[in-house]
Amino acid sequence: MTADVFDFTVEAPAFADVAQPGQFAQIRLPGHTLRRPISICNIDRDRGTLRFVFQVRGAGTEELSRYKSGDSLEILAPLGHGFPLDLPGRVLLVGGGSGTPPLLGVAAQYRENAVAVLGYRTASAVILEQDFRDMGAKTVIATDDGTYGYSGLVTDAARQEQFSAVVACGPLPMLRAARDLAVERGVPCYLSLEERMACGIGACLGCAVSLVDEAGQPYYGHVCKDGPVFPAEKVAL
Amino acid sequence: MTDLSVNVAGVGFHNPLIAASGTFGFGREYAEFYPLSVFGGISTKGTTLHPRPGNPPPRVTETPGGMLNAVGLQNPGVDAFIQQELPWLSRQGTRIVANVAGSAVEDYCQTVEKLNPTCVNMVELNISCPNVKEGGAQFGTSAQSVYDITRAVRDVCKKPLMVKLSPNVTDISEMAVAAEHGGADAVSLINTLTGLRVDIRTRRPILHNNTGGLSGPAVLPVALRMVWQVHQKVKIPIVGLGGISTWQDAVEMLFCGASALQLGTVLFTDPYAPVKIAQGLSEYMEKNGVAHVADLTGGIRPW
């Protein structure tokens, strides 16, 4: 899609049947000890496919990017908890860079009731704009350097929208700003987090994330099993 | 038919594969993949007298041929283990090895006393966790302290007692001998090798704990060598672990002197590894006319 973002569609009917937007997959790469956690971009139950849009971050994702059409991948999926799909009213999707793909599956559910505000570094890094529009979601693009769409932060662009819930995926400062915006408007907010991960299923306790319990006490939960999507008020950002 | 069953310190395991502590939680997650009876036993997540929150993230990172972890013994405490995990786990058709960690001799003893009246089949004394301050490794790095803690726990422990040894020592066989003299019924080795990786952009260690424990295929040759050395020095059985990821690795570990094996990091690469390793081991034994796993133990022919 760009110099370092790749778009795979994988035939996996058994996974497509049960996968939910916001869940992820652990993809095995030969020679690597740890699988690579990749978010599910979209799910096509009719075709029995999962779509993955991922950015090359290191050796593993670089090797993944070299797979060709017709190759086989060993995948554990679907893992974790996805986004809620029963939010009432208009849902604001806030995405940043490589955090935008998992929101496409959410847009596919809410369609005209979704407004996607997606931020990228620069014009050449913009991905999935037409895909979000094709879902029927109102789609606003922002770039940090102003080379395309709204010039500035995605959360500033989002202020001009009316919405009754927020879901967000992207870098930490963006997640904080999305949460603050939701608090300001008094609407529910869900955040998709990431952390370095090993088992992917909640056994090794590697992908710790700081959460707060009902009494306001901090504790470590885990992105793979408790998330990757969390209610914003449960996360100590 | 080959017989995969083994006996370690009086405990019968229906096959020699035991899930390694810290990689398998209390079994619930992997029970979604297969019946836990795929394993002869499960060594449960390192459990302490009181709950522990664990270390701040990042806790894991991949390395060539392996990974580093510094989870920091996050666990709900021994009472929660006994009340919330053990009743379910005891119905899964596999032996339960309770891995016990602590920061003081009294903690270990009190934790073990709480396990005495339970259905746990064996206690594994973790004196080798490299990832918490006073998390046990200080007991595992001198022969005297290995002896002292083994002796103290032995006096209160009514279960077969296995001591898990650290490779971060000058001579691991001295530690094994100290554990044996202290009254251990078995030793397991190796725990992880302390390592470090640095993010060259931020100059920060990748793990928040700075250092972490190295595991995975990269450590297998070290583990084989250490098991071989220990086998020449002690009479008690050895449970071998460290980087086993194929059935061939498993056979090598048995030849070096292990009576049973633990599988850990390989589960992250392939959760089905125990199924494949048990199958491969069984076929190997059949082809080579080996009736019992114990016939492979120590079968190495050194030059």
C-alpha cells in the first residue's frame, strides 16, 4: 500500500466465521521463536477471508511482507477481545497511522453510523481512505504535516464531529487525547492497545498493561487476553 | 507399543513431557487447544506466599533463536492457586508440579506447608528466577545457600521435592550436589540465562527490568551440557529443560541424563509442540526397539 505497509487477504473460513473486529492473529514466521501479533483489518464471512494490513516494524514483519499470493501462513486466530458492536448512535473511529486498519472492521459494522477520523504522518502514508468511504462511514483524513486533508492532530479534527461513542487505535498520545475527548463529551470510549507479546493467549503474562480495578487500584492485565480492546476508564494511560 | 511413562522421584508421569513453569499459566489457556493430558505433567506458574504484581512492561522481547523475559513472578498467591486453580487443574488427567518461589526461607516454607494437604503431586523449588529482586536466585547461586534452603524446605515438605537450578553459576553440578545433600528428590535444569538487549534509538534496555532470562533454542546446547555434567555428579533424577523444540532435542536431552523433560518457550512458537514431540519420541523408540523412556536416560556415548 505504501513503501512499508502491506495488504494481505488470507483464506481462513474457520477463522472468518468467528472473528470479530478488533481481534488479532499470531502469525508464525520460520526461524522466529515468537509469532507476530497482527490486528485483523477486516473480515469477509461470505468469502471466508481475513484481511491484514500491517506495517513493517522489524525483521519479522519484513519477512512476512515478502510472502506472495498462493503462499501458506501458520496463523493462530482469532485472539483477544474486539470492539463492542452494539454502541448506540454515531460512533467516532479515531485512528493513527498503522493503528487505522483494525478500525475498518468496525466501520464495516456501523457503516453510515460511523465517522472515521484518521491521522497519518504525511500524504504518502495515507492508507485505507477509500475502504472506509466504501463502508459508508464519513471519512476525514488528517496529516501531521498538512500535505493532505486536515492539517494537524486527528483528535483536533474530530472535535468538529458529533458522536455518542469513541473507539480508537494508534499511538499512545493519540489514545490519551481520544480518551480526553470522550470524557469531555461524556460518551463511552474504547481503546485498542499494543505491547510486546509472547504466547498471545494469556499464559505467559508477557504483554502486561497497567489497568485500574473497580476500587481504583492499579494492577497488571494483559493485552492478549484482557484486550487488546479495553474500556478507556479501565486503562492507566 | 512403546511405553512413554516415566517415574521421577516416585511420581509416575504417563509421558516425560512437563509444561515448564511460567510458560503455561495454570493450564487454562492451553486447554482450549488440547486436553492437558497431552502432557505427563504441568509445572504451574511460580507461586509465592502472597500475590505479586509482576514487573512493568515491556516484559518480553525476541532474540536470535530465542527470547528474553522478565515477567517478575506475577501470580495470585498460593491461597488463590489452591482455591481457584487447583480444583480444576486436578481433573485434567495430568500430574501437577507446583512451582514455588519466594524472597525469604520462611516464605518458601510457609508456601510449601499450604501445599502439603493438597493434591499437588510434586513441589518444584524455584531458586533461580533471575527477574525479581530477592526472587529466589540469591538462594540458587552458592552451594551453601542451595543446601540451606533445600534442607529448610525439605523439613516441612511432605511432597516429593524438586529443586530448579540456575545456569547463572560457575559450576551447576556443585549446586545439584548441594540440593541432593539438602534432601532434594530431584533437580530440574536449566532456568533461563540472564541476558540484555538495548534499543539503540533510545539507549534503553528493551526490557523494563533491564535484564531478563534467555530461553528458546539458543540455550539448548548449554542446557544439554549442564544436564550431562549434573548427571555425572548426582544420583537423584534430573528433569531437563532449556530450548527443547523438537523430538530430536528431547532425545538428546534424555541421552544427556534427563529422566523427564520440560517444554516452555517452544509453546509460544507452536502450541501443539508437545503433541508432535510425544509422537516423534514414540516413533523413534519404536524404530530403535527402545521399550521404556528410562532406557534412553544417560545413554550418551561420550568420546
